Amino acid sequence: MKQLATLGLAACLGSFAHAEPNDTATEIASITADRGIVTQPGRFTFEPSFSYAHSSATKVAVEGYTVIPALLVGLINISEIQRDVFVGALTTKYGFTSRFEAGLRVPYLSIEEDIRAREAFSGTPIDTLEESSGEGLGDVELALRYQLNDGLDGWPYLIGTFRAKAPTGDGPYDVDRDPITGTDGEVVRDDDGNPIGYELAERPTGSGFWSVEPGLSFIYPSDPAVLFGNLSYVWTIEDDQGPENGGTVDPGDVVRFGFGMGFAFNERTSFSLGYDHSVIGETTYELGNDLFAANFSRTQVASLAFGLSHRVTSDTLLSLTVAIGVTDAAPDTEITL
């Protein structure tokens, strides 16, 4: 999502600077995931990567009533959340023709999350700290990319994409869960004696659902720069999770778009700058048991990323990307190598 320069902006820009007008774009490598020209026919490419993302947030929960404006009687709970996500992934691509390629991405995740909470004005100076973690295989992705045109007569290169993600990682309903407890350590129950909800005892490494993502991306050379952009729609397929989890759960679909530019310093080194935005819909439950529902109908996740690429050899490219979240739901910082 926020991976810039995954296969060589330097090579891309260098190719444009020295190409004849009738040259094809099959030599041009990816600027970002799904924004590059396809792999040469009969050629395999391997892209190992490692990323680290850090997120932090502060939440204030208020339960009480107002006597007069600015005077609240009740409970105020302040929670600070910190999350660190480490992802190691291997992506392989194969070019079937000069216009068509297929790729497979296998990720492995390690997640650590800490929640520190305190009840304000309760007379206790003690914070409670909850730690949870998760580690394992993530959701495996299969991607198909087809170059729609030759990029001639002033047109940008257009690439159609299709991505399918399998629930190979442990989803939210696959990991252990504990009922929500109060400050006294007792399970909080409703009038019928049932727990009011559950919290995850460990962090899931996958979504738990199948999803497909059709999209369209473009690359427009404007020597010495390259402009790029993409638009896609993620459809997450609903699944029955049992009556205790709300019956059939339909995760919210996602609209993604992004744009940016790359600039070559020379034939081997380049710099890229991009913006990515995702609009995530609300999750719905057949039985209305919204244990994991968000408070809003849509969630905005956006980040600004910049990357540096350097071609070490004719077959090896080294890329570094730093992404900074610009919305509350996005990770504060993400570094990808």
C-alpha cells in the first residue's frame, strides 16, 4: 500500500532518458506496487522486503452524566495504545508475455501491542498495562497485471491489475479471546448474564476473509521525471463466523487511490514521492453483534511516502521507503527496505 520504488525508479527514469520514441516500456521496472510496467517475458524477479511500522494513539472513554456544562459526574478512562508491526515478505513475479505478468507475495508478521490505561479522578495513581502479541504467516496474495497500451502519442502507460488475497493468516476470529473485565478484574456482563464483549488475547496476523481487488494504474514519463497514479477497489467477501460472533460478517470494502512522481539523479539513483489514501467501509453483522465494529461508517487511512532507489548491479536494486501517516488511523511511521 505504501511501498515506493519496489523495483527500481532509477532504472525506469534512466530508460526514459535514453529511449527512442518507438521503444517499448518492458524494460521499465515498478515505481510502486502495481504502478510499473510488466516483467519481461520468460523472466523471474524476486523481491525480498522488510518493513517496520509504529502506531500510537490516545483514547478517552467517558461514562457518566453532566450536572451543569463543564461538570461531569462519572468515570473517565484514558488509554494509550502503542503498536509495532514487523513484516518480512518475499514477492516473486514472472512475465508470461511482453504485456502480462503474475506475482505472488508471501508475508510473515510479528506484532506487539501495549495498552496503558488509567481511570482519571479515581484517586489511584496506578496505571494498568496490557500486553499482547502475535506472530505467524500473513495473508498470501496473488496479483495479475496487464499492460493495456504502448504509451504512445502522448498517452500514459495504462496497467490493469487484479489481486486476490487468501486468509492464510490467523484472523480476528481464529485467535484466542477473553471476555472484557472491569477494574475489579470481574467479567462485565449484560442484564442476561452474558459478557458484553471480548478482547483479543493475541494479535491476528491476517484478515480472516477472502478479498479481491481490481484496479487501474498509470505511468506517464515527463523527462526527467515520471508521474504515476493508481485507483482500485477491494471487495472483501462475507463469511459466516457463527452466531456467537454475529453470524455472517461482512467486512467493509475499501477504495484506494494514490499518486506521485519520481525523479532521477542519474542513471543509477532516483528519488520518489507519493501519496496513498484508503477509504474503508464499516463492517456489518447479520445478528447485530458488533463486537469489533468501528464507531464511524468510514475510516480514512492516508500516508505520505518518499523513497530512494539505487541500482547496485544490472540485476540488483536497493530501495528504501519512509511513509508518514497523515490521518489518525494510519501508522505514525513505516520504513520499508
